[in-house]
Amino acid sequence: MFKHFINLELKSFLRSASFGTNVAMKVFMGFFALYFIVIFVGVGIGAFFLIREEFHLEPLITINKFVIYYLVVDLIIRFFLQKMPVLNIKPLLTLPIKRNTIVHFTLGKTALSFFNWLHAFFFIPFSITLLINGYSVLNVILWHIGIMAMIFINNFINVLINNKDSIFYSVLVLVAGLGAAHYFKIFDITKYTVSFFQGFYTTNYIFLIPILLAIVLYYFAFSYFKSNLNLDEGLSKKSEIAKTENFTWLNQFGTLGTFLKNDIRLLKRNKRSRTTVIMSVVFIFYGLLFFTHSIKAYDNPAMKVFAGIFVSGGFLFTFGQFVPSWDSAYYQLMMSQNIKYREYISSKWWLMVIGTIISTIIASFYLYFGFETYMLIVVGAIFNIGVNSHLVMLGGAFVKTPIDLSKAKGAFGDKQAFNLKTMLIAIPKLLLPMALYAIGYYVFSPNIGLLFVALAGILGFAFRNYVFSKIEKIYKTEKYATIAAYKKAD
């Protein structure tokens, strides 16, 4: 049966309307994966000698001390980037196929994820280096098995937190609490975790604990998906009490006001869109990593303007990257009406501009770190309004991933709106302001660097009508492909 499922997955890929794009994306991701594989292998080999020769520490104990941070970062990256397994189960439920088989196959796909076996390219070379340097063969093997079991624990935790918000918020509070306690020197979790991870090597039984825990988490994930594998439960839409909000003050803006009304209602009523507002607030505090001098790698001019872009542009990036996917449920109907694309684009643009301005005002507490610090955020906001808002709208023309607002697929919803074109368009969003500021900073002065970034934003704003006409043309060109993609997902 698994072979049959694999055959169906292959046919789905080969017969997809976006087959050419999928192949190009797979090739690009293949080179991306190869890049990280080379890095992990290099670090896996060099970590032992770097720790022993440069820091004069015992390599295995040192690695075991920081494995907890490694696992936390891995879990965070998984949450935002790992693609959850998807299988079209509606037609399968009417066939004589056991539910257990469907769920086992769907969960089994996560075991083959790149996010699991990538870690082997670090831990296998490191384990071989340990063996070459005289460590016990049996104990190294047991340690390696225990660590890889921890990786699979992360895998199943990620599956659960992507589908059960209660688990997501529990994990978030736990990780944030332990991180804050360590940062403020209240409680150092590594003093206890290092003994546990070192026990994988020094004993012949502790490595069984993560294996058993991984099995338990798999059982919980299996039970959850099996219990929701029903046409009338897990796949049904929940009805809620409808509320009416007029926002009559927006009527003065005509059609633009109508679109703004719809977007404001979207942000207020839907969990997935409300999350973008929450994330934009979180992004405001992201600058603390850069402006408090707590991380040496971030303490340079280019990275500080990078922080300014993110602090002021949280809503722009989180909301804007899903335009027009927010309207995918009724996009076909909207395109059949006498609606000007310019007004549709303008409404999204104005909403992002308003969000950027509000974020910049809230971020005024950065004045505590100096006027220069807050000016980095202000010029970042100007650049976001004048340049990045246009780039986000341009990237949206190539996003053809629908968003089902009737389903809550986790606290942050469906995160699969990235493709090769949007990734390429995303590069100048961050690198251009960093480059402009660095040139002005090192060639002239810090104020000239700020001026360069601000001027780029002002020029983008001044030529917004010309840019909008180009973006409008691209949206019209991609319109029918977008409609087809949304229709296919129905």
C-alpha cells in the first residue's frame, strides 16, 4: 500500500500544472541543500579540533553542553520552514484502505524530511572523529543513536505544534522561560542537560530514554491524526456567529475604502491573519538582539540597518508576502467584477504603509539606546514604505499558494508561500539597504549612510505611480495562472 501511495505522490508531482516551476524549484533547493551539507560536514569534522586546540576544552562534553541550544534552534527553524506532510485523504476514506495505513504513511513522510537527515552530516563526521581520537566505539555509537533520537523527537514535536495550538503555546512558554532565565542568570539549564546528553556516552542505557520518548510522541501524533481522519470531523468547517462591522468612515475613499474594509475585517476576525499582527509586534523587539550589543556578530553598521528594516517592517513582510493569497477563496469572483487592479493593489499597499508607520511609532522606546539607534529604525521604515512595499507586492504576483481561512492549521497557519521568484525578489529587500548604509557609513559618515537609505525610500515613494503601473501589468499577466492555481486547490 505504501508503494501505491508513493506512486500517487509521484503522479501528482509529474502531472501538476506547475510541473516546470516545481522542477526548477527542486533543482534550486537541491543546490541549497548541498551547500548546507558541505557546511555541516566541515563543521562536524572541524568542531573536535577547534574545541580542543583553540578553546582547550574537552570536545564531547562541550558539544553536549550546547546540544540543548542546537535542538531549540532546530525546532524553531523546523516550525517556520519544514513542510508538513499533506495527503489528499478525501478520496481515500471511501476506499477499502485502513486508516492506520494512511496515517502511518503521512507521518512516515516526515521521517524522510531533509530537516532530519541533514543533522547526520554533522554528527556522523563528529562521531568518526571521536573514534579516530580514541573514544570508545560502543559508547560513541550509543551517543550518536541518542542524539539522532532527539532529532526525531523534534520532528514529532513540530508535527504536533503545527496542528495543536495548546502544545505550541506550551512549548513556546517553556523555551522562552528557560531562555530568559539563562539570559538573566537565574537558572542555567545547560548544567543539567549536559549530564543527560553526556550520559548517552558514559552509560549503556540512558540513550534509550530519547528513543522511548520519540516513540511516545509518534503515538500521540498518530492518535491525533487518526481521530481527526473523518470527513465529518477533521475536514469539516466550523461555523461561528457572524458579526457586522461597517467602518463607514472609509466610504470617503471609494473603492479603495471598500478593499480596506475587507482587509481590516480579515485582520480582526481570522486567526491566521491576526497572527501577522502578533508577529509584527514580535518583530519590533527583534532589534534588541542588535542594539543591546549582546551578540558580537550583530554589532556592526550593516546588521543594525538590517534590524531597522525588520523592526519597522514586520507587518509588511508577514502580511504582504501572502498577497493576493488572502483573497484566494473568492479571487475568481473578484476578478470577474469590474474592479481595477490598481485600486486592489493600492489598498494592500496602504494597509502595509499604515502597519509600518504604527510599528515605527511603537518602536520609539529604542530612543533609550540613543537617537542614532531610533534613526536606523526610521530610515528603515522609509525604505520599507518606498521600496520594500513595492517588492512585496511584486512578489505577491508570483505567489499562487491559496490560504484556506476556514481552517486553522496551527498558530501561524500555512507557511508554504515561497517559490524561486519570490525568493529572488526578497534578496534586495535586505541586501540593498545594508549595502547603501555600509557605503555611506565607511566612505563618508554614519549620517550619510542613513541619508542614502532614506533617499532610496523617498525615490521609491516618488515614483510609486510608475512602479504601480508595472506591478499592475504583471498581476494582469499572472491573473489566469493564479486563478487556475486557486481553483485547483478547491
